[in-house]
Amino acid sequence: MKKIFITISMCFGLMAMIMQPVIGTLAGVINVYAEDGMVSEEGGESGLEDDAEDVDDEEDDTEEDILPQIYIKAVNPGYKIDGVNNVGEMIEIARIGNSDVPILLAGTAISYTNSSGNTSVLMEFPEHSWMTGETLLLRLASSPGSELANLTYSKTLAFNAGLSLIVNGEVVDEVCWTGKVDCYKAFNSSKPTTLVRNLETGEFEHNLVYTPEYAEGNYREEVEENTDTADNPETAVNKLVPQCHGLQFSEILSYYETAKSEQFVEFYNPRSGTVNLDGCKLRYKNKNYVLTGMVEPEGYFVYYPVGFSLTKNPTNSNKLEIIDVDDVVVDTLEYPNGQRKGTAYAYLGLDEAGGEIWKVTYAPTPGAPNNYQEFRTCEAGKVINEATGNCVKIASVSEKVCQEGYYLNILTGRCKKITVKEEKICPEGYYLNPETNRCRKIVQNKGADYSLTPENYKEDTSFVALYAVLGVMGVGLLYLMWEFRREIGKLGRKVLGLFKRKG
């Protein structure tokens, strides 16, 4: 009996050893299917639906953390057509896929890199703004047709530049058109095109004809209903834009007349909302200086340096930067050598290629639109000498009268003789050369009725030529005589012998 029990135990042990790998494999398969939702805890198939619902719940929980699915669809820098600037300038933003769910644009901005490589914020979407359609059309505020846009921006695009679409500090899309490596071909002022993304390849192409999409309801901005801010100034401050995005340098005066306190830096706010400078900084020579105050819509703000001074007339360009609260460079200004006393370096608009025009002007306008004045303003009784740029005294005609044949130079106050150039008359047989104003002898042709002889022909020319020919012939004859001197000698001796025999 004992032997039978031992034998049965050994058989069961052997079977367990054989089945163990098989059981382990089946268990693994069951676990995998269970994780995939194919088998429930009770062994049924309802686990798939439960897990699918769990996944949906997770997606719902993280949906707010996913970046908005938007991209740059088309760009046009605007052209000068029939004398009108910036025709067609626009930026078109689109969403991936079709959906009726609005996209929150808070934290979204468009960064612009100009032809010099300087980067600034071209457009920052308000905190409570939404994209409710498939596209957003942005246009330059001063361009024709800007009313057909969901939003407008103030800085025009150059023919060789770039854009970046930024969401919560991360670049989600970008495009550049400089013609350099990794950039598309630059725009051509004589051949208007629009840079449009090919949705099949994802690449941009220059299209001669393109019409952007526009729908009035594609953008919505939520505004608090309580607009009574007169009794609640804190509410008014909270509604202001807390960053200085969009702020631009407009003017700078570094070369003061008498005191450093005359120096200033001017900012311009092109936006439709007030800009709060609190927390923003001005960076100069790698040092940051705190800004504070409010800049009204389409208004100017003058900053007078505190704790430092600007280089009056730098040998090399001096750079200033506006730094936002998030340490983003908003705008950059470099003022070059060539500043003069009492002048300002001012922004005066854009050229045909979209580049910024900055000039030294003798009419500083702190806190007001800029004005270009090429020369200094002279005091009463003086006038500008454009050759030197200096003011000189004006001589009054009533005070000094010049005699006949003289005129009064108002810059010097002196009488100068009026010089009249008399026509020179040549004697008979000569003519006046207009180039040298000298009289030259007229050479007459005594041969045919017409002549091909040059004017400077002389009659002794033929004799000179004859002498030259005779000279050459004489030299040649002497050379032949020398070369054949032996033969000539023998011939001479024979001739001489003949004469002797006859004698």
C-alpha cells in the first residue's frame, strides 16, 4: 500500500512539473487579455467597455492640458499696388480638423523675427479670447481691407522675415521666408505672392492667387460685464494687460544740449488696450532697469533714465531692449554713430520693402508723434547753410545795395560780380573749337570737291612719308650689299679685268 501511495505521488509530481510551464503561459495570456479589456474579473467580456469608459474619463481629465491644435496656414507681407502700401497683408491661422468646440487662445502669441534677426511679439491673444471657427484672419491695422479681419496687428511684415506660433511658451508652428537654409524663398516686390501651406505635404508654397477665409463669428472675446471702474480702481487695473507685449521703441535722445537730464527713451503702444508696464524692464548694456506706469492705447510713454545715462554718440551701435515680465524680449533698438547735439533718433514709418525707417531729426517730440527735420532751427536773422548744416547771418537787402553788375550773397552779405561769359570771335581763316574754346586754322582741300582729310592734316605730311620710305629702302640696300659683298667683289674684279684686257 505504501508503495502504491509513493508511486501515485510520484506520478502527480511528474504531472505538475510537466503542466507548470503550460499553466504559467495560460495565466500570462489571461492577464494580458484582461488588461486589454477582453476578460472581466468574472471572466466575462464587459471589462472592455469599462476600460474604454476609463480611458475616456482620463482623456476628459487631461483635455485642458493638451495644446490647441492650430497652425499657420498662410502669410502675405503686403505689396505696394497702384500707389497703395501694404495691399493684401495678412496672417491666416487654422485649426486641425473640423470641430464645433471653441479653442481657448489664452497663452497664445505670434512671435515675429524681422530681417535683422530681432524677435518681438507681433500678436498676443487676450486671456478670455476664443477661436470659434476653422480659421482666424489677422491683418495689418493700416492695410486696405483691415476691417475684414478677426483681429489686427500693428507691425508690418518684411519681405524676408519669419513667424512663430507660441502656446504657453512652446513653439507649436513656425515659418520663415529669408531664402536661407531651412527657410522658404523671400517675397518679391515686383511679383506679389502669398505663402500658403500645402495641406497634403505640410510645406509652404508661393501662390500667385490666394483668397484667405474670413468669417465674422470665428473669434470671440469674453469681457466682464461690470464696466463701472470709476468707483473701483482695482477692477480697472486688473483689466489692463499685465505684460508689455506689443510695446515698441519710437524715439531716443542721447546727445543732449546742456544736461544729461534731457536724455529720454520713448515707447509707443499700438494696441487697442492700455499697457501696464509694472514688472517690465529696459535692458541697456546688460543691465535691467525697472519700468512702471501705464501706456494708453495708441499712445506714447517717455522714460527718462534713472541711475544711468545713454552714450551720447556711440562709436558702435548701442542696443536697448524691452523685457517683459516673462523675460521675453519684446522689442530691440540700436542707435548708431552719427548722433548730433540736440537731435533725436526717431522711427519714421516703413519703406516699400517693409523695413523700418529711422533717422536723426532736429525736432525731438517726446510723448508725441515723430517729426523729421533735416537741419537745425536757426535763430532770427540767420538761415541754414545746407552745405555745412550751420546757421549763418542773413544780410538784409534793404541795408546793402550792390552796384550795377553785382549781386548780394545773402549768406556772406557781400557783393559779388555777375560774370557774363562772352562769346569768342576767331579771325578770318580760323574756327572756334567748342571743347577747348580756342581758335584753330581752317584747312582747305585743293583737290576734289569733297575731302576725307582730317581737320588736323598738314601739307608736309606727304614729304615726311617719302623720306621715311627712302630711308627704309636705303637701309635695305646697304644690308644687301653687306650680305653679298663677296659676290659683288668677284663681279667687280671680273669687270675690272675686262677693262684691262681691252686697254
